[in-house]
Amino acid sequence: MKVCWLNNYFSPYKMKLFDRIGSNVELTALTLGGTDDSHRNEEWKLSNNYSFNVVLIDKNFDKTIKKLAKENDILIDSMYSTSYGIKAVNEFKKRGKKVLMHADGGIPIDRGLLNIPISIIMKRHDLFISSGPHCDRYYNFYGIKDEKIRHYHFSSLNEKDIIQNRKMINNKKEYRNLLNIDNKFTFISVGKPVKGKGFDILLKAYKESGLSEDANLLIIGGEPQDDTKEFVEKNKLNNV
């Protein structure tokens, strides 16, 4: 079986997922590429040591996707909200081939009438690959039925990461001192502080839980938005 997976940028877990799939089927990753950012680990970069083929998206995308649609049996679409995804689905559907949509996240947002075209774009896919219940709700919001959703085992950790983290747990006191964190129970939230992530909901829940004096809340991921700062200051959440 030949599978074409339309993907934006590689990440370590996705490259390992592709590598596992590529050992069972003939997989071509059609992608915007890796990344050469200096702060990224070498594992994030493309190399020739994987079991899948790589085709980079460039100005000849229209010609490339027509060729790949002829050569491959299935399309997995991770760029469904882009012109690349729409064109790829068109080419595979014209040839009567199966098209799967892949999402490992996604936040359902009510955009009013815009929900209709989003739902139409999604429903052009035959099946939907989900990383778990949260992703299922994302699909359901736009009208995708549970019977069309398939789960896959998702993890961004490997055995090496787990062993390293076990060592960190053993040295927890040392790390707390290094980061100037006291011994209070600590909630940690990690993510870019944008409105869609719901940090306002998190802060309200933290305030109303009655734990704000007894537990820390660490929000990690970048400069907080002004309304987040104002909420913390106004409510005197000293442990945030």
C-alpha cells in the first residue's frame, strides 16, 4: 500500500510516527520541511535515516500533488485548513481514492456562519484520525460522527525521556531550589499564552477553588497577555 501524508513541519514524535508507519507501508511525507532553528534539537531536522520518503512543498505543488495522487492509494491530510490540503483532497477524490483527516489537537471555536464551510471542508474526508477524546470533541463540534473517527496511540515521549524524567523526580528538591519554587503543591500549565488556550478559565478556577493560598500555579510558555496580568494583580494571586 502507498500512502501520502500531507504535513506542515516535522517534530520528533511525528518523525518517529512516520518512521513506524513507513516500516509497514510505502509512505511519502509531503511536507513544508524540518527546521534549522538553532534552539531545536538535531532530532527535529530532516535526515536520510528514516523509512519514509520526503517530498518538500514548493512552488510546483499543483504538479507534485497530481503526480502523488496518481501514485498513492491513500491521502492523510494534516493541513486540511490550508489551500494545500484542499487541493490535495481534490486530486485524490477525483481518482476515487480514500482521504483521511488527521488532527492531534484542535480547539472548537464557534465562528458563527464560518462553522458551515469548516464543516464542509472536514466532511470531504472519509475517515478521521484522532489522538483521543479531546480531539474527538473537536471533530464532533463540526459535525463528524463518532463512527468515522479512529484513534491512534499518541505520545511525544520516548523511553529515553521517561528515564531522564525519573532522574529529575529523584532530584526534585534540588530543582525546586534552583527554580525558586517552594514546597507547596504546584499546578503547572504549559503553552503559548493566547486566548484560545483558556488561561482565563484556568485562573478563575484557581481563584474560586480556595487553593490560591495553599498551592502555586505556574503558567509557562511566554509573555502573558495584559488581561492575564490584570486578573492576577486585581485578585492578589500571589502564588501565580
